[in-house]
Amino acid sequence: MTVDGLPAVCKNLTCDFTYIESPYMVESFSIDDSETTLTIEGLSLPEDIISISFTNVDCEDITFDQTIEISYSDEVDEEGNAVLDEFNNTVQVETFTVTGSTITCTMTDDLTAGEFYPEILTEYGIIPTDEAVDSYVKDMVVTSIDADATLNLMGGDTIIIYGEAFPSRLNDGSELSIELDDGTACEITRVSSTEIRCVTNRL
């Protein structure tokens, strides 16, 4: 059994699980033009966030802001009658309602290619995103390739690919593979957001 992709483990052979639906919801998100600041808005988003990631890149320096609406209404007794003060004025009840929450954080690396939603991890798991919200799509760009004109048939040649929106590390969760025209795999040895290095297998 897994929850948000994480395995649920029992201490012994038998145990019970209780699924708690997240009380939070992401209602919109945006990334600025420089692709460094992520803004997330939602329904009563929590302040006790464990981590935020976007396009498989960590987002840190988290700030939190809430929009609170104040309303007033007449206080009533058990019979539904208005409560009056000593001056015979109606007693007003002040109510605070959280109408929105905004989270802002800073990306720690360049964005990675793919289709993504923000991942906000809390004690309830990953906060879901409203189905009406569009995903963010980032395209990968290859600008040049550095390789010998003639590759060794026995393999072992290093090919360097330059571009944009590559995974910033090998184990970031991205699905990435490289093949030559004839289907020969090129084993990835190192990546950064702008460079991929791979070593050819036997042709």
C-alpha cells in the first residue's frame, strides 16, 4: 500500500490504516518570468509545511500569507432573540474567516522539462490541486551536441549534450534516457540543468 507514492509500513504482520482526506487544496499557482519565484494560492493552506518542490526542483525560503475576512452579526440567545447590552444595544459578534492563503518560495535550480503541478508536503501528505487548474508545461531544448564524428564500435565514447531544462540531478524523479539513431543506448553518467553526459554502449 502506498500513499502519495510513499509506502505504508506496518511494525508487525497485521495493522489497520485510516485514510484522512487533506483539508487543503491548491487553487492556483504561477511562476514568475525569471522562473525563480513560485506563488501558490489555495484554500486554508497550512503554515507547517515539510517541503515544496516544483518540476522536481526544491523550492525554499518559504513565506506564508493569509487573507482574512471579518464579518459582524447579531448575537442571539438560545431562543433566537437578539442579545442586548446594558445600554439596550444589540450585541455584535465578530467572526474571522480565512478566505485564502498564499505561499511564496524560491526555486533552488533551473526548472526541469515536463508537465507538473506544485508538490506541497505536509503531515497529511501531498496537498491536492484542484482539477480545474492547468498543469505547468516546460519544454526541453537541445542547443548542441559534442561527440566524435566516428564512434568506437566497442562503445565507451562520451557524448555531451548542451541545452536547457535538463534534470538538475540524476535521481530527481525525471524519466530520462538517450539512444543513438540505431537504438544503441548511451548510459547517462552526469547531468545538470544545461548539460548531459553519457557513455555509449557497444554498437
